[in-house]
Amino acid sequence: MKKNYFLVALLSFVMVTMNAQFTDDMESYTDGAPIFENWWTDWGCGGGAGCAIMSSSAQANDGSLSGLIPSDGSTDAVLDLGNKIFGQWALEFMMYVPAGKTGYFNLQGTVPIGSGEWVVGNIFFNQDGANPGGGSIDDSAVGLVEFTYPEGEWFSVVMNVDISLGIGAATWQFAVAGTDVLPAGTPFTSSDGTTASSLGGIDFFSIDGNNEYYIDTVNYVEGFLGTDSFDSKGFRSAMSNGTLTLRAQENINSVAIYNMLGQQVYNANVNSMNSTVNMSNLANGTYIVKVNINGVEGSVKVIK
């Protein structure tokens, strides 16, 4: 019996490890249907339309689909980040808020959520329709902080959470459109110093009747991601006949490639402004390429 218990524990550990990281280009879902699978769940409201994030072809960062949080005032979708209490974790996604519309999400300390645990309060984009292109976090460790974002364009949202010393001493970095809103090392607490139970998940909520925004190209990894735009470094990628070519105007330190299960399939130190990767031995499909350029990390999606 001890051997059986050990086998179950070992299998559980392997499953948790495999599911710890993920990428989602939102292309595997059905246009117009609710998304309630894998890392997408909700705040206990049933998983259907009017609750779960909706697949939509109205906007897309890449491919033809994204996830929509509409103006119904009830959609309460949750991206499950696994209740992390140790390590270093990074989440990056692309967001699109149409001109004049409102966006909103919050960070939750535990998933499933239950009564709720707002880690840093509320994160608004054009709150109440009164601040187009302006956003805010209303209860960070340093209180209210404001930021800007481009209306009617796709922009990046990056969160790097450092739980290396445990959740009680966690710090984080939050960036929008390539600009730090909260710098690395900011305590991962509310303004009164309340700490989170864990890094639980993101609650994408339809905050009011003016709410409309889209989520795409989700990347959740162990480690940290860069917040600077790679455009400023002249980074370009191209795929041709199974060969991936990478170029930059600065030194490419390293390249790692992940499949859509979050499994690393390639890793190399480059130390050059140009790199080629032979991907002919990999299955056709979508991959996330994580690149370090002079100490700044970022990721791009490629299709083989």
C-alpha cells in the first residue's frame, strides 16, 4: 500500500509540475461560446454565457480569436494561477479596450474564490467612462497609483511576482504597455500591509454597462518576464521551412521555446544579435519563444 500511495503522490507531483506553466493564444475555442476549461474558470456562477469569458472574433492580437469580457455586468471570469505560495511567477497577456469603453480586473488570493480576497484592490481602465486612456490601481502597497494605456489598440500587461521568501514577504512588478506602474520590489500587499494567502488568480469582471475589453496571448511562466517593449530593441522573428530566425539590434543572450502545454522544447545560449533555430523535428503547431535581450526578457508566439 505504501508503494501505491507513493505512486499516486508522484503522479500528482508530475501533473502539478506540468500544469504550473501555460500559454493560451485563445485560438482553440469556438467563436461566440463561453470558455470554461483548463485554466479558465469563474467566480462560482456556472460557467456559461453571462459568467465565463467569451470567445470572440471581434478583435484578436494574433490569429482570429480572443477572449471577451462584455458589457453585461455579470461576466465574472477567472484565470487560475495555481495558488502559488513560493517561487517566482510571471503573467503576461495582451489587452484591448475599445475607445471610450471601460475595463476592469482584480487579483485574487485563492482560487476557487469563495467570498473573495482582493490582493491589491481594483485595477481599472477608464473607470466609469470618465478617464479615457487612463487607468488606476486603487489599493496597492503604495496606495492609489495611476497609469496610461492606448485606447483602441492592443497593449501588454505584465506581472512579475517574487515569492522566493514565501507569500508573506512577496513583492511584485506591474507594467502596462511596456511601462512600469509598480517597479520590481513593490510589496505584494494592500496599502495597509495585508498580505495575500497566495497568488491565486485574476478575476476579469464586467464592472458596468460600459465595460468591454478583450484578452489574448496569455503566457504564464515560472520566472520573470521583461516589461520593456522589444520594439525598442529592434527584435524581429520569422519562420520559414521549419527554421526560426531571430534578429535584434542588441545582444540576444538566450532563447527558450515552449509548446502550448508549457513544456520547454528548446533552450540555448546565443550571445549574438542573430540566431537561427532548426524546428523541423518539432510537431507543427504554435510555440512561445522566450528571448533574453541584454537582460530584458520577453516572449513572442510563432507558428510552425
